[in-house]
Amino acid sequence: MFLMASSAIPAKNGNREISLTVQVWKEGSSHVAYNPELDVSSCGKTPSQAKTKLKEAVSLFLEEASRMGTLDEILAESGFERRGKIYKQRPILVREKLRLAIPAT
């Protein structure tokens, strides 16, 4: 099972806003929620719980980066551009699957 959606982290108290990709899959008895743009993941017993925990983990990551003064740099390196109070992902020009041979061990 694999789900993909976009999730918004809303602005609070005049803060900025960002929309991020969420991928969810099942791993054993747990569900993993992953944000590829920031390379952050979390897990839970259900897809909903995993997404809730991911939102918390990403929020904490963004808060800490802001506190350290590295938020704008991190988001720029992750492919986002700031437009006022909203961060938008740069347009993706090509999205495709790449198939490679894996060397035998």
C-alpha cells in the first residue's frame, strides 16, 4: 500500500506557510509517512496516525531550523522559493522513473 498526497502546514501568528508531499506505506505492522522534500519520516499504527506524527516531526524540524537561522537556506536547498508568506516548490520540469541494474554481490 502506498499513498501520496500534499499536506499544508498552516501559518500561525503571522508565520509563513508551506505545502509538502506526504508518502505513506506499510512496513511490517506499522505505517510509515515520509516527506521527500525535507527527508523527514515518522510512523504510526494507521496511515492517519503516521501522517499526524509526520506533521509534528516536520513542524519541529522547521521550528528548530528557524530558531537556528537556517530555515531559508534549508528550504532553498530543498527546492522551495519564498513568495511573501508562502513557500512554493520550484516547478518540476521532468518526473520519471529511472531503471538501473544492481550489481550482483
